[in-house]
Amino acid sequence: MENAYDVEKKYLTQQEVAERFRVTPSTVKNWRSKGKLVYFQAPGSTRVIYPREAIEEFERQHTAQEKVVEFARPAEITRIKPGVSSIRQKEWRV
């Protein structure tokens, strides 16, 4: 037979889940109603508990990995000095 300590260790309350993810308990409730979290609720009870393993799996799935973005260096700019135009200038007569 399991003692109360083992049960608390295997399950988290809604408040504990909210503290773990730094969100409000109502956010945890929304996740639960959308089917994102596995939970247990005894028939006729308002108390909801979440298996620790399921919460840890949820955390692994929704933890973003750091993305390393490498920027391509722009091509070297070649500067050309303005030269004399190849178009013949009009000759002005006075």
C-alpha cells in the first residue's frame, strides 16, 4: 500500500503545475480542457491532479530549443571611379 508521500510525489496539483510553468491556474485549466494535459479527476470530485511523468513529457515537447541563425555576409561591394563618358560631347561655337 502506498503512503500519502508517494502519491504526492507521483502527482502534481493544478497550482503546482501553474507554478512550474509560471502561468496562472486558469491557464492550466485551459490547457486541460483543450486536451494538452493528461489529468485525473475522481468522479464527483472537483480536485484535479496531474501525473508528474505526463507534465515532464509536456515540458519536453514544448521547450523551445535555441535557434542559431547564421547570416550570410553580403557580397563585397566593388567601387568604380566615375570616368569620362564615352559619348562625344557637343562642340559649342560662339
